Amino acid sequence: MAVESLVERIMSRQCGAQCRAGDYVVARVDRVYITDASAPSVLDRMEQLGGGRPAHPDRIALVMDHYVPAPSPGVAEVHRRMRDFSRRTGCHLSTEGGGICHQVLGEQGFIRPGELVVGADSHTVTYGAYGTLALGVGSTDAAVAAVTGRLWFRVPDSARLRLRDALQAGCSGRDVALKLNGSMGPSGADYLCVELWTGEADIEPDHLSAVANASAEWGAKAAVSVREEDAASFEGATYAAEWDVDLASVEPFIALPHSPHRTVPVREVRGRPVQLCFVGTCAGGTLGDLRGAANVLRDAKVAPDTRLLVAPASRGIYARALREGLIDVLHAAGAVILPAGCGPCCGTANGVPAAGETVISTACRNYRGRMGNAEAEIYLASAETVAAAAASGCIEDPREVWYG
């Protein structure tokens, strides 16, 4: 019998029967989460399906992260509805300032390795860095999973991404992600479960999280890390594609406006003036990202006519950054510290750029209008590169600023 891939093994367990790539199955879902961006449509559909009562309230989480603090009366009503629903049903609730769903639910123990998780957000794949099969779905599918505890899937084919060696100083997992965005394009891993093999790499969880997060930009259905102790059991499995990344050869990368796939080494666009710099989001707001930004900005100041916004990905990260003195460093440099959450990423709360401004951000996407103004130009980079731009007033290689 052929060796199962990781996704086949998990799906077989959830279905109670042997599953293979390409099969259409109905599987038990371990966890469902809903954000304030998707809550109105998900909760409406839940009401239509079964009176709004979830099958397993302890397995459902609601997260306020995209619109915090509430920027309008309409959003405030959405948040009130989420609170009322949680109070009525007993579902888990993460309120304003708790953090981004992809970060805070793992910290709170709601998301666990080996589980099957669905969420009405395309970057659900981020949880894969911790060994969770996490799949982004639409609002109706999220509602069905919440009400019934089950959902249909087509079991994806698998691909293997081997990471080797270690990152050089001044580089991060976000640089790896941006480099892969360029080489993969929007469909390089279309509907694949990308297995992240790290047994030959020295990479921290925060950096691996950035790679898993980026898999959504390649069209992947999921990206799940394979633990070193489990790797041998998947040798011999069938893979639709295989890629290798030598981490030691990765240099700072940047995505040009207006696509996360138009990536080049930072050295090719050095000197471009920037007005707004942002460190945060599910792609760049981890503790490792804040450490990277603080390392670059220690004993430095944000350049004149440039501003820096920082939004930790969770309240827990905020607290740890305070204890480590990172917030002090960033504040002293001139950064504005925002509440834990998605922040300016999708232009729903604060930090909207002006028309004609150039932005450099750690966010996952930079499509025109992404941050709330279609007349702004948005570059994507690592926290280190964003911090270097904040200190220089222009796009700069962080290794030059940090060590230069």
C-alpha cells in the first residue's frame, strides 16, 4: 500500500476511513473560528441552517481583530453581536486588543497540532507552522462546519518544501516568504497541501509561520510543518511537486506595488523615499518581528517626514515585547504603538496612507487600495527592512543600517 501523505493521514482519521488525494469526503472538523470581518455573514447563515446553535460551542471561536477598536457604529454593532452570540452559546471569544486570530488562538490553546481547523479567512494556513491542518473556507462553509461539526472537502494533493541551513543575520522568514512569492506566483501550489520539512534547517517558529502564511499567495490549500520525528514515516509518499530552499542564501526581499508576487532583492530598489512604515499583521507582527525591528532601530530615530506604526499580533506578544524592552526601543525611535490586531493592513481601522504616499509594510498583500487608499503605493518587506526604511527615510537593506 502506498505511503500516506500528511494530509491523507489527517483526513483519514477525521473521516474514519481511508482517504486519498482527489477523494471527496465529509470529515469531522475539530475547530472553527470566525473573525469580525466574516461574522455578519457566518452568523446569518448559522441562523438559517440551525437556529444559530453550534454543534460543539467549545470548538467555536469568535475573534475581534480586523476592526479594532471599532471604527464605526456599524462595526460596533458587529462586535456587540459577537459578544451576545458568545454569551448565549458559550463559544470562545477573543475581544478587542486580544490579537489576530492566526496568532492569539494558538497562544490561548484553542488551536492544536494535528487537528483539522477551518476559518473564514484566507490566511488560516498560518496555523500550519505548528502542525495543524488549517483550511480557509467561505462564510457558508464555516457556518455549516459550526452548526454540524462536519464539512465536505476534496483531499488535496501534496507538495514538499524542504528548508535547509539557517538564515543570515538581518534576514527573516518574511524574506523567505517573499522570495517564494516571486518564484511560485499565484498558482505555483494551486490546491496543494505544502508539507514544510525543517529537519535540515535551523529556523524559529515565528520565521516558519511567515512561510506558512505566504502559502496562501501561492494558491495552496494548506501548509503544514512536518515534525522531525515524524518525517521518516512520510518518506515514500507521492508528491505533486518538491522544492528546496537554502536559507543561508536568502537575502532581504521586497514586493513591488501592486502585487505580492512582484518580488526582487531589496538592493534593486534601495533609495526609494517612503512616508509610511508599518510593522504588524499575521505576516509580520510576531515577537520575532518586533525583535528584528528593534534591533535595527536601537539607538536610531525615525527619519523626518517618515512615520512608523507598530501593531503586535497579540496581547501576549505585546506583553513579552514590553518585558524585553522592545516597546521602549521602538517608542524611543519614534514609532506609534497600535493595539494588538490587524491594524492598517486592510484599511479597516487606523493608519490609512494619503494619496500619492509610498508605504512599506510587513503585511501579506499590497493590492491597490489594500490599506484603504487606492492612490498609495505599497511595498511589502520584512520587519527588519521596514525598520531600516523608517530610520533611513527610504528603502534600504537592513544589514546596511543595522551593521553599517
